[in-house]
Amino acid sequence: GAGVSQTPSNKVTEKGKYVELRCDPISGHTALYWYRQSLGQGPEFLIYFQGTGAADDSGLPNDRFFAVRPEGSVSTLKIQRTERGDSAVYLCASSLTPLRQGSGNTIYFGEGSWLTVV
Amino acid sequence: AQKVTQAQTEISVVEKEDVTLDCVYETRDTTYYLFWYKQPPSGELVFLIRRNSFDEQNEISGRYSWNFQKSTSSFNFTITASQVVDSAVYFCALSDTGANSKLTFGKGITLSVRP
């Protein structure tokens, strides 16, 4: 598609359950990012992929969170043993390449997956 | 560490008024990028502008203009003759030019434009 696509748009799950959120980046974009946005806050960085590898996962809050991008395109964010505090909008973004001086590219976001843990 | 401060939390104006959204940043990097994104109720973050730290020229795009002042670490955004469709949350963000280019966002400013 033309933009970053995320599914599901909304997910309600029970505390303790496992959740997967999918991101389909803009075609040809090698860099992919996951962010989390809580109510009334700005997005916070979770993890960055360059190609298939997680180049920076320093933003993942704990080991219940994991993300993969096996073929360098679609990515899945996985949350185990969900907690009520995980409720937030999970935003995926992509860029043609990582930002470089003078590259002219930028980072484009999807509409997010709204996760509610009850 | 990088930090972005958007001191204004909510702004309400009447249509056709001009409005300025403030952004102050902190970074130890000598080269970096600054961004503004718009988040309408649909939730998607819409890219508005990217500014290189080496380029201090102000920019105008239609009703939008940006004032980058490196001396005061500010990157303010002005909407001229505001319209109801401008109602949204606006985020300022900062990125270094390192390998991962991750963005540090401010808390956002909710702009309401009344008819």
C-alpha cells in the first residue's frame, strides 16, 4: 500500500494473554520502528530494525516484549503475559533508510494499534 | 540524553487567528534533525517538516511556517489564518544522525480551532 499499515487497529485482551501486533511498512523501506504512545503523552521509542535485524531494542520495557522482522519487510510486535499497564497505542513507522545527513528522507507512521488490557 | 519540551499543553483559538506552537529541545549532538508531526483524531502521525541542524533558514509552506533558532534551542511552528481542520495534537521531535535515527518526542500540544 501507499502508507504504513498496522493491524489490528483495535485489540482488547485479558490480562495475562499473549498479543501480536503487525506492521506492514512502506514498500522498499529498510528501516522500521515501533513506538508506544500512552494517553496524553508523546510516542516513546521501543525498537528499531534495519533490514531483518533489530539494530536497537533499548526501548523495550522488559522481556515480555519482543519483535521480529524475518524477511526484512513485515514486522510483528509480540507481548507476552499482558498487563493493564501495557494498554496504549502501538505505532509503527518506516523510512527508506536510516536518517543520514543530507539524505532527504524521513520517517512515516501508521495509524497505530490501540491495545486495551482488561 | 535528548529531551523535547512542549510547554503549552492545550491551545484554543478562533478560526482565522494565527497561532504559534513552541518547542524547545536539548541535545549534546552537534548534528541532529528536528521534526513536527500532526496527529488528528484518526491517530496517524502526519509528517509536516524535517529540519537539519545545519540549516537555520526559516521555512514557509502555505499557511505553515517554522522558526528555527539554534541559539535558544527552539523550533517553533506558526499556523497563519487557522482553520477548523487544523485541530489536532502537534508533536515536536528530535533525532540524532546516528545509526538508528530514533525520535524523541515532546508531550504534544492539543490545538482546538473553533469556527
